[in-house]
Amino acid sequence: MILISAYTKTIMIAMMTLTDTLIDTDTALEEFCQHLATVEWMSVDTEFLRTNTFYPKLCLIQIATADKIACIDAITLTDLQPLFEALNTDQPKIFHSATQDLEIFYYLAKFIPQPLFDTQILANIAGLGQQISYANLSQQLLGITLDKSQTRTNWEKRPLSSAQHHYACNDVRYLYPLYKKLAAQIYTPEQRQQQTDTHTKLCNPKQYQVIPELAWKRIRAIHKLPNSQKMLAKSLAKWREQEAQHKNRPRRWILSDKALLSLATLENTEMSSLVNSGTISQN
């Protein structure tokens, strides 16, 4: 049996009855941003593509408040700056598994929407396990079964289908009720300190800065190489990162980890021939 407080149940029922709005004009976005300036909290999610690019391509931003749920069409709209400004405020923002969402905001607008609360982090602190999905959390805590039919849909395609629109809006519809229920389960000093520490780390802009000199840290097997090969592997990782950024292509399209590690084991003469041929930069 799922126990839900009267207050959380009231919020949940209210969120279930809100209609979904698609925002795809500057005027509608301006009106919605004016609404955001008046709210006490907002729930946020994004839909994006990253199949053939280095940087994520933002397709939708979904935002729920106590009064409205909106899908903001980031493909159709040409200026999202008013929305970024509306999100860069003191109202709490509720996310689920926020890392990739925050990466997008930092990449596009160089800010992290905060204060924020990540329901996946809160669920872990409350003892519900690491990396629990939004759908599973909604089922466990609220008794709500979410439609998963659009999980792998093409969010770049326009116009959005009604199924896509409804699915996207549901991704933020129940975040606030989940947050309220989880917050009530986090009450010990140790839990609250863990909440503070994990969210502080999550909101650190350094997490979202792409620094080519540190790209080697993504390749775990580098640590197993001898020092001479390790230095070469680090240089290759830096070169790959720079190429991927410049061409906006996935790292693996430039050079796979396996190929990178193999190159790092080549003799100096073999590497020199690759550099001289222009296949690999010296920088």
C-alpha cells in the first residue's frame, strides 16, 4: 500500500488536472516567463539529441508550476534568452537526474539553474537506491504508471505529435509531488548533510566545463599504461577532444578509446610518421 499525505495527494491531483501547453512563439514565451516570475517553485526537464554531435542539441524544455505545464519548443524558437533569465532566479527548481540537463544550460547560457533539488539524488538518500528512474519512482511513491512509448522518439522532428507532447509534459508533471514526499523522508543530520554535499557538487560549474587537457580522465585504462605511454595517451585524448569540439562530432567518431590506447603504445618512429602525415596534431 502506498501512503501519501493529504497535502502531497492534493498537489498530485492538482498536477494531474493541468493542461499541457506548447510554446513555440516569442509572444507565448514572453507571457510564460512573466508567469515564472510569480511562482514559488518550478519543475524542469529537457529533451535533446546527441547521436551524431559532440554538443547536445536542445529540442524541448518542459516546465511545470502549480498552475501551468509547458513544452517550450527549442527547435522553433530562435531566442531562448528570456527563458534562461527566468530560470536564473531564486525559486527552487526540481529536476530528476539533472546532470545532462544542467550540462545543456551551462553549454547554451553559462549558468546552472539553482537552487535545485534532484529527485534521483533525494531518492538515493532516502534509501530507494541509486539511479532510480523517474517512472519507477512515480510508481513506487505515487502509484502512478507513466507511459514509456516515446522513450526513444525523435524529439527533433516537427510538428510534435500529441503523444510526444503529452509524454514530455508528464516528465515534469509529478516532480514536485515526488520532491515533497522525498523531502519528508530526509530528516537526520547525516541525510541533510549528504543532500547538501551532493547538490553542491551537482551545481558546480566545473562539472560542465569541457577542458581538453583533462579529457584523458574519461579513459580509465590510461592508468594501466607505463608513464611514457600514458603521456602520449593524454596528448592524444587532448587532441581528440579539440577535434570533437571543433567538428561538433562524437569523440568516438574522431578516435575510439581502443584506437587511442593502441596508438599510445606505438614506437616513436611510428607516431612521428602519423604526426608528419597530418593524421594527428602535435598540439
